[in-house]
Amino acid sequence: MPHVQPPEIEVHGLSDTGLVRKDNQDALRCCHPDRDAVAEHGYLYAVADGMGGFAHGGVASTLALEHLFTAFYTSDGTTPLQRLKQGVLDANLGILQTANRMGVGRMGTTLTAVHLHGHTLNVVHVGDSRAYLLRDGTATLLTQDHTRVGELVRMRLLSPDKVRSHAQRSVLNKCLGLEMFVQPDLFCLEVFEGDQVVLCTDGVWGLIEDPDFARLADPARPLADYNQMVLDEALRRGSDDNLSILSLRFHSLSPVPHQPRPSLGAFFSRVFRR
């Protein structure tokens, strides 16, 4: 089998308790420590936001990522999207079982993850953490918020620019750990060298407008500086939640036949086709 040059991915994650909360219920995770597992299954990154309104949100977010990564990197003979879905189902069940064993009632979390294999980015999403694609100076929201307000936007009863200021912005209608079965959003899209992907919790995007994610980006600036600038700006604007951001920049990707980069119209058409 010919040797395939691994991709060059710049990665940085940053999490902060914030100005109001006493503990940090967010969790971030990158790839797998076993290089052979990564070489076989690809590169997985995820963010989870434990629900502060329920007991042990930090336990739920950490458990979600543990179950997701274990299922993804140990499953054989399935597609990446199938492994991601199984990871979410395992995470949901694991949280329910742990809550029952601890006798703490309910605990829940969001979960948003991306997986890179070649030029394909696979996405799995539950809740209101977000994934953005930064390309050519534009930030494109990839995920849909599983909230009451997000549902109003999808029904065209509320403009997307009103989401951040809505009183019920954070009321989830889907997350992990509250029901026996959860149906995640699953989709894939093509990415290119120079693209940047941002995963973040609502403590970040609730204060940072979509265009600001692109405005603050600079290919010459390390992602550590970018993430710090985004968090500092969210704190300056008064974020009252935990804040977490995980950024990826694709400097080189595994070789594929040359093809032109898609227009934004074609891009949106593919991303939101379920």
C-alpha cells in the first residue's frame, strides 16, 4: 500500500470558567493518543457543554467525549458517520446510566464534533454548541441550534440576527442525557487547504457575531492567539457563561484529485442537505 502523507493540521483549544460561573462544565478533546488508531480512522475533535441547570454538567460533558472517542476509534467496518452516530448513542446511554448510578436525577450536555479524513469533514451535532467554517474571509455556520429559538428560526418566525438577544436562546429541545434515544444531526462537506474550522460553546458565540469569527482570523496569526482574542472579546462583551473554543486550520490535506473550490451557494446546498 503506498504511503499517504498525513495532513498538517494546526490545532488549539481554549476553555475558561468565565466571570460568573464557579466551575467549568465545558469539555474539549482532540484526536486519539494512539497514532495507529488515528492513521486508520482519521482525526476527531469535539466540544461539549454540560447543562448548568442540571446536576453534574461537567461530568456529563466529560463522559460524552469519552464515550464518543472510544466508540469512534474502536468501531470497525462502518463509515465515519455511522461511527460518529454510534458514539453519540453510546454517550447518551452512558450519561443516563451514570446519572442513575450516582442518584443525581438528570444531567445533560451538548456535543459537537468534526472528523477529518482526506478532504472530507464529517460533522455530528446535538444541542447548541456550534461549528463554523472560515473560508475566504467569510464565516459560515455549519450547525443548527437545537433550541426553542433555533426552531423559531427554522420556521421563519424569527430572524437569525435576533437569536443572541432572545430571552429563551439557551432553552434546549435536544441534548444528551435526558431521553433514552437522541437523533443527532449528521452530515459531511468538502474542505480545502487554508480552511479554518471553529467549534465553540454558547458562552462564546452568544457574544461573538458570525462575521466577527472571520474578522478576527488571520492566516499569519497562530490559532492560540486567535482563540485568546475571541475569548477576550466575548468576556469584554459580558459573557456570563463558561467559554470554550477549539480551532483547526488545514495547512495541508491528504492528496485528492484536483478540483475547484465550490461557490458559497453550492457549499450551502451540500452542507444543509440531510
